Amino acid sequence: MSAQDRLTDALYGLGWSTVRKLPEPVAVRLGRTIADLAWKQRGKGVQRLESNYARVVPGAGPERLAELSRAGMRSYLRYWMESFRLPAWSEERIKGGFEAKDLHYLTEGLAAGKGVILALPHLANWDLAGAWVTTKLGIPFTTVAERLKPETLYDRFVAYREGLGMEVLPHSGGTAFGTLARRLRDGGLVCLVADRDLSASGVEVDFFGDTARMPAGPALLAQQTGALLLPVTLWYDDSPVMRGRLHPPVEVPGSGTRAEKTSVMTQALADAFATGIADHPEDWHMLQRLWVADLDPAKGTS
């Protein structure tokens, strides 16, 4: 393990061991202070955030974009402060920490014996939403985690999410799709963050007027298993309670090839994501390149 990897792992470990012990008002102030310091330094992540917001809020001038990026960094650090503290939250705190609109799409889908896929963008705190599902609703679910470097950091994230009641599968290795399909055929719940895919299998979609790539997995799983595919968007307001909305199901087209159906369904997901992001752009934590035009053609990555 390199020195940089050891430092990264140690910093995350410090967050989970120290921040979780802080009183909530102290953690909130700490997160805001770190966010404002990072925003003032205007590193690559903040600049990319502003660039992405410029697509989401067309016509926004430099002052508006600066306001958005500052709010965006505060939202991003709120996510991290909450995530570090979630393992120490009581069941009642988790149950009261999230409020969802149109939850009936999920409960009715599961009651009908169908599997359900919840697909989310990087909005607000998806880990809190997941903890609420397992704690408030008592519904276990399966998700996928990208393999991080160093491996010890990936192990920390898996242990953290498993501690919140989630089954976590590694993104790499080729077995995740089959396991997800089995869970869905058994009538289970799968949750996937699905607004960024830089792989060769990513589906091109129109997103805020330009081309981006999003993962094919949610649409393919729905086609293969008959599971209900539900877009979900999240946001913060001025209260300690995060808000969310379940959007109407994305239907499988009645005709077309598998690739054509996947394209139509992934575009429908992108449209639902865009609705939530446009309403609450400051809660979209996209500090990386997303649109095809912004990608480095030599590397294909951010």
C-alpha cells in the first residue's frame, strides 16, 4: 500500500471513529467549516462542480455558480458528516431522519410479489435513505459498491453499509448482476446509484441538453426479471430531515431489441434524475466529469 493510500484510509478511519462521537450540532458546524474552506481553495473538485452546475442551471452567471458551488460543498459535507455518524444513530433518529413522497410505488410493488429496483443519482445522502429503508420499513436490500483503493478503504465502506442492514456486492468480478437478478426474482429489493457510467457498456442519454453515459444495469435487470424500476430523487431542506420522492415506474417498452429497450428506459431514468437535480442542484454531489464532451478522450476518465 502506498503512503497516499495509507493516508486516505487513515483519514476515513478517523472520520468514522471520531466524528461519530461528536454531538450533532458540533458535527454540523464542523462539516460546514470544512466545506467553506474547501470551497475557498477552489480545487479541481469545486471547479468541476461549478462546471456541472453550469449545465444544470443554464444562464447562471459567475456569482450564481459560486453560490451554488458553496451550497453544493456544504451539502456534500453534510452527507459525509451524516455518513460518519450514521452507525451511532439510534433507530429512532434514523426513522425520523428521512421522509419520502409516493412511497406506495415501493410498498405496492413489493406486496405484489415483484422485485423492485430503486435507481438514484448522487443526490443528498443515499446511505441515509438506505438505512431508513432497512430500519423504518424493515426491508432488507442489496446494493453494489465500487471497488475503492486501497482495499482496506473498500472494506471499511462494505462493513459500514452492511452495519446499516444492506447486502453489498462488489461492482467488479462479474457476479454482481447474477446475484441482483436472483434477489429480484425472489421478490427482493435492489438499490443502485445510477447517474454516472464511464465504462464501454454505458448507455448514452440526453442529460440537460448534452450527451452523458449512464449504466445499463437497472434497465437490463428490469427486463430480465420483471422487477419494477423506480427512479428516486433526494434533497435536503433547512431541517435535519432529508426529503425524497419515488417517481412513477419506468416501463419496459413493448417492442424493440434489448438494446433499444435499454436505451429508452435509461433515458427515462435520466429524465427523472434531471427533474430532481434541477429542483435541488446544490444537493447533486457530482464533483467529477460526467458529460461525454468533458471526458478526456485519451483516458476516458475524469
